[in-house]
Amino acid sequence: MAEKTAVVPEPVKLGAVSGSGAASKGKLVDNKTISAVVSSTLERAALVVEDLSEPVYRRYFAADPDAAALMAHMDDLTRGRMLNEVLRLLMEWDPVSDSAYLNFEVRNHQYAYRVESRMYRELLVALRDVVAQLLGDAFEPDRVAWESRIAGLLAEIEARAG
């Protein structure tokens, strides 16, 4: 079977970006700029809460009880490592270099653990919502970058989940 090529979302237009100053109103933004904005947002959230794991998983499991049941056997260290990898993808996602990683992870989680595609969406939305709640109005200028990054990752995951 031929390997699928990476799905790259179209550049998005961002408003003024409060955290990084990387984009100006109406400017088309590339993958590197989105990474910079998301990274800056997460750095600001880290000033509010040291560890995102507890609030993210609390929100995620409330939104998706099936995921909570699926992950009930996992300890905090394993959940933390998983969230760290999600954070890495959000901050540094490169559809070319991360392609093999996503191929393995999505297929492995789908077949070995019965992870459903919607569970990735719920986790990413829970993370976004926790960061937005922590930062309040300061998150709003960065929302478009977050939505673009999440949409791009979800498109990649969907393409692999089949």
C-alpha cells in the first residue's frame, strides 16, 4: 500500500499575536509562525500553572468517559509523557519529519489500545481550553494559530486512522 503524503493546512490569517509578536493583522502565517505562537502561549500558561497534566486530563476525561476508561490503568508518569509528546507536536509540528512518528503512533494506538480518532480531538480541545482558561483574554489573539495547528494535526491523524 502506498504511503500517504502529509496533509499541510493552508496558511491562515492571524490577528495581532500577543505572545510572540510574530504576526501582524491580516498577515499570512506559515507553519513556523504558528509553532512560535503556540510555544509562546504555552510558555505564558506555564507561568500560571507548573504542570498542565492534571487540569488537562480532568477536562479530557470529563468530556470523554471512554478515554478515561481506556486510560484508567495508566499512571501519572505515563500520562505526563503522553501529554509532553502532544505538547511537542503542537509546538514543533513538521508534517514531513513527524510523518513516520504519526504513522506509528496512530496505528499503534488504534489497533493495540482501541483509540478512536475522536479521542485525539477531545484531548487537543481539552488542552486548548485549559490553556485558554488559564490565560483568559490574553489567549484570544493566539486562538487562530491554535485552531490551525489542531486542525492540521487532526487532518494528519484522520488520514492515518482510516
